[in-house]
Amino acid sequence: MPHVVRGPTLTPVNGGIVHDLLSAVTPEPTRIDWGRVEGWLGTALPTAYRQIADRFGSLLVGDWLWIHAPVRLAGYPTFDKELAGIRFEARDACDAARLPAPRFHPKRGGLLPFGSGRGGEGLFWDTAAGAPEEWPVVVLAHAPGAYGNAGWIHSGRTLVPFLEALVTTGVGQGGHSLGPLPARIDRAYGGRATSYWTPPDRAARSDPRRKGLTSGAGLNALQVLVPPPEGREPSVVDEGLPGDYRALMAAYGPGAWRGWLRVWHPDDLGSSMGRPFLDPVAGSGEVDFLPFADSIDGDVLGWVREGPPDRWPLAWVPRHSDPGQAMRVTFTAALLAWLRGTPVDGVFGAHDPDVDLVDQATFAPRESA
């Protein structure tokens, strides 16, 4: 283990650039219930991080790195989604670079994400280093060139000394280094005020939704795993669309599944109906492709309109690779398999192995998505 430079407070004896920068800016304090946040995470957090978050909310360092705080800002991912995204990107980058799969908190001694960068960097605390005040910062950085050159920077520094090095000497060496960054620290998101963030409730082992992970099939099982929203008007869907989709819309309506897959309102499908898409399914040539959902990353899901609507196969069009083969499975069946952690033919994103599947099985109606 590298030597850890201790210094968790924002007022080091000898001062420093970071101390001066933080002291020069006095935004309105944010409101964070640290008891609930740390209870949700299952660990205490470093004092310096808490002090920064209390004063700034999320922080932008050197116009490059974000230190994410447990606050909420409309139009941006919630704190839990930010952490999940950092983990996902790290796994993906390590896989591309053929690095060992990272071990993440809450696994014992796992890496705990707390920041990200414009270049795809991930910032983590090494929780194996002892008490939170001793956690050194670890960075997953990308060397210049083609994607797949990711590597780890073990800074050996706690948060404030890490930031000090970042804006003075930089951290890392060789192909995997970061900084020095401009000596500038600002409240993230253009300085806009944030609001209170409530950590999501964790599913108890006795949660009745767990039955939906293993029992039943189709819409009935999906409704056990993800209870439909209450008090909403059922969506009216054209009878010329697949029956399972019409039943799903009647129960849930349009919205975001797992905060990632956005199912459109039925009225939004009209402009695409009958429009041919060139080669959305490998080897199929030009087909009649009707999209009805997309991911927040730009992937598209739709049907290949051939034969009766209830027999239309699904087609998944990834944003960065060629489409796969059409799938003879209903959308409801594919959705349920994904939420259970077993995607059909790789459709949709992989689940987060560090988060309970029941906690990941969420639906937000379009009005609040």
C-alpha cells in the first residue's frame, strides 16, 4: 500500500492553494442529512469531503474534475445514479484495457466512487486503507490515444492533499497522469443552487418485491417487482401495436426504467410508423423499424414490423456498435429479464453487481423522469 499523506481538514497548518481557493468562495451552504447519506452508503465519509459538500454541494476543480455531493439538481442525475455511472464506466474501461475487474464498496475494502472527470476519469476512495480519514484517493485515468488505455493512479493522498497536488504538480506518471489543472475551484453546474436529496430506501430481505425476481412471468411478475404508479390515467394505445406493449402502457405509461431506459409516450410513435430504417438489424438489409424507447446514452429499442404486431421481433440498436439480430421476444419479457439481472442477448445495459437488484428495479413516470 502506498504511503498515505494525512490531511483531511480544509485548514492545513501551512495553508496551500486549495485552502486559499476554498476560502475565497463562500456560496450559500447546502442542506445534507449526513446521517441518512452515510446510513445509505453503509459507511462514514471523510470529514474534508463533508465540509466541501456542506459549503459547495458538488464542486468543479480545475474546470475538469467534479466532486459529486449528495444533493439534487433538476435535470441532472441523482447522487446514487452518479455513483452507479462511475462504477459502470470503470468496469467498462477496465474490461477494454484488460485490467482486473475492480472491487467496489460495499464489498469489504472496495473502492467507493465520489468524483468524475471530463476525460472519463473516475475518482474513488480506497476503503481498505483504514478509517475514512485515512482513505487515499485512487483515480482511473485514460492515457492519450484509443479507448482501452485506462490505468489506475494510486495517489497515496487523502482528499485535500490530493487536490493540492492536482493543481500544482499533477498526480500519476508516464501515460497515466492527471494535471496539473488550472488553480480554479467553483461550485459545479454553473453555480446553480441545489436542493435536498433523499437517499433511496434499501429493499429489506423481506420485501415482497423480491418474489418478482424469481417467480412468475410477464406483466404479472413485473408488477410484483416494480409496482405500477398510483393515480395515473392509463395510456391509450393504438390497437395496431403489440398487445404486451399496450398492456404495459395501460399499467405504467411512458417513463424511465432503472433511470436509464426511456419508454416513449404512444403518441410519440406516430412520426416513426412506416418509416424505413436502413440496416438497423445485422444482415436484414432495409427493414421497417419502429423505435419506441431509447437509453439516456443514445441506444435505441424498437420493433421490426413484419407480420402481425404480436409477432414483431425486437431490435436493439447500440450507439457505438452494429445492431444485433432481431429477437423473438416480447418487450415485457425482455424488460423483466433485464431487471432480474439476465439481459436477453445483451439487450439494455448490464446491472450493477454492487447494488441489490430490487433497489435497481425502478420506474419513474415520464412526468417525473
